[in-house]
Amino acid sequence: MSNSLNRGEIFYLCLEPVREGHASYTHVIEIIQGLEKLGWKIKLFRPSYSDSELPSFFTRIKEILKTQWSLVYSKGRPDLLYIRCHPFGFVVALWAKWKRLKVIQEVNGPYEDLFIAWPWTRNFTSFFKMLYRRQFQWANHVIVVTEGLKEFIKKEAKHERVTVISNGVNTNLFNRNAKTNYALPDQFVVFFGTFSRWHGIPLLLNSVDMPAWPQKVKLVFIGDGVEKILVENKAKISDRVIYLGRKPYKEVGGIVAKAIAGLIPVQNIQDRALTGLSPLKLFETIACEIPVIVSDQPEQTAFVKENKCGWIVKEQTPEAWAKAVKIATDKNMSSSIKISKKIITSLSWSEKAKITDKIIINCLS
């Protein structure tokens, strides 16, 4: 493969909904745009409900199968198949093995992510692990977002073809000078992204009622997900909680840039955090030169310590989070946070795309 501006065609499969406000949207769109700038032609296959509200479970399964059917019977033969790993992606992975296509699997979490999001799947643990494991084993290369996941995948796949590419940030959208037209409180901390069960939403909602919570500081939420109803209900009864709803990706940075701090209270539910965390909101927040307050979890804790970009909450209690927010409002404490421009540049999605590009070239050589 040469470094010309016409490198070939990639079929990109994402069976998760690619919806603005969700991490999957950001990762998929940014990597695709980065690879296209480097000369790749990308054809994205995704469920048709990605741009609307999530349908019923059976409709989602139907769309997942339909999406894979569309890929299998698409005209032409891609140079490479890039799969954002999903248990039902096994169908296309098996087809690709039969067709002897080069495949890259991108893995963003351990098996527990599936079992927590869809509790009924735990009744078929061995089956779903098999669906994942086969895809890891068949892949020409596996891309993961943390060092912990790398070791986990190497063990499951029984090969060494695994590379860590952490999540990134679009520095054109997330920066200190990002603007917003939304009416915002004078002082606030922010949580943005998907309201998943492991994101500690109840912890934050309870923290605003603690005595340590700064009286004039509001808690702003941006996004949606399974725990959206909790946020909506709290916003109705507490003047300290403001829910802005799900916002377009390009508009989030301007809100974050006005915050005192970004909150990242990811919880280690059913040991899902043991393989390490690389949350998008961590990098997007510091790209706005805003400090972060994070839960004490592998890899994200190390990142915050190494780069001195925020505070770590050891105890996962509402009181502990309220105290952390109070510390962030202290000007003497916040003035000690100096976020390096060099770190921000290294985290850009364009840099992540360049690393991905090299892996693709090596797979095809």
C-alpha cells in the first residue's frame, strides 16, 4: 500500500446506534473522517434507527440483522472490514472469514458492558462470550482503548495482534474558546454523554443534597440514556440540577468550556472497570482546559495524576463527590491545575486516525 490519496475502500460496521450525544457516535464519526482525510474511502453500515429514538428490543435485533445483510450483499469487495465489536457482529465476522477478508476489530469494553446493559444476556454468558471470543481470534488485528483491555483481549484471542489507541478529542469543537448560545448558570459543573448504568448518575444526583455541596453551584446534565428519567425527575424538584437534554455534538464543547469542572463518576459495576477506563468526556473536558473530577478507577486515575488535570474521588459516596465539587470551586485549588497544550494535541482524533491508518496498512501489506 502506498501513501497516496486513494488508499482503498473500507466497510465500517457499527451495530450500536450512531446517535449524537453517545460515545459511539463520536468515536465512529471521528475515526471515519480522520481516515477519509488520509485517503481511505469509507462506507458506514449502521442501524437505520440511529438518528431517532431507540425502538423496541425486537426491532433493534431486526435492524442489526438487516444492517449486516446490507453489508454482505453490498456491491464490490472492500480492502478491509472494520468492525466496532458487538456480539451479533459474529455474523459478518464469520462471512468475512469465509471470504478471506482482512478484518480489524475495535473493542471498547469488557464482556460486562453487555451483561450490565442487557441483564437477560447473563443467562447465556457462555454463548455471548463465545460470540465475542471468536471475533477476537479471527481478527487480523484488534484495537482497544486501554492497556487493561489489551491484556484481556490477548488472553481471550490467544494472539498478540492487539494495539491500544485511547479515545481522542476533536480540538476544533472542544477548546477553551468554544462558544455557546445556551443560557447557563454563573457557576456549574457538568456531566455529559450517555446516561449508562455504570456512569454514577444516582451518585451525582444525591450529591447535590449534601451539606458540602456549594450553595451557588449548579449541576448541569447533557445527554440521554437508560437513566434519563432519574435526571429529569431530579431537575423537577431541585433547583441545583439542570437538564439540557441531548445536544448536537458540535454544540457540547461550548457548554463544557464554561464549566467549573467536568464530572466523570464511572463506577466499577460488576468489575467492568478492572480493564481500565478511557472515557471520551475526560479528554474532551481537559481539551477545554477545564479540570476534571473523576472516580478512582484504573487508568483514568493514572492519567489525571500524571497530567495534574483534576481531582480524584476515592470514596464513592454522595458526600465525597459534594466535597470534591466544593474543592473545585476554591480558586486557590483550581489555580493549581495547569493543563498542558502538548497533552491536548496528542489526544486529537487526527493523531488517533494516523495510528489507525498505520495498522490498516500493515494488515494489508
